[in-house]
Amino acid sequence: MKKKVVVRSINNFDKSRCVDIFKREDNSFGYEEYRRDLETNEGWYKIGFLEHLIFTNEEEAFTNASKNILWLNIDY
């Protein structure tokens, strides 16, 4: 698996969901959505399955994430 570095992490209002925008080794960008159950404290689970999308910069990835992840438009 190629290395990814998170460049921005955005949480929803109660911190039960987040979107990570990351940069790949090839300098392309992507994002993924995660959730966690606050009552179980078991960590984050991938729920978006969007990490395969490729963008040329961080802002492009964020703009696309805002279109695909509804809470991002409400909470952020």
C-alpha cells in the first residue's frame, strides 16, 4: 500500500464522523470519511470508501468531499 499523509482532518459537530484529506506519494490528493461510536471508544471506521478518487490539490479534494458528504456542508 502506498503511503498517504493526512493534510486536513475535519470533524462533525459531535466528533462522531470525520473526513481526512490526504496527499499520496505521487503528489495526488484524495479523501475518506470515517465514523466512530463514542460510547464504545473502539476507534474510527471507514464508511465512505472514496479514497480511490484522485485530485490535483487539497482544495479540489475538499470541494468534491463537500459535494459527496452531506454533513460536511452543514457542520463545517
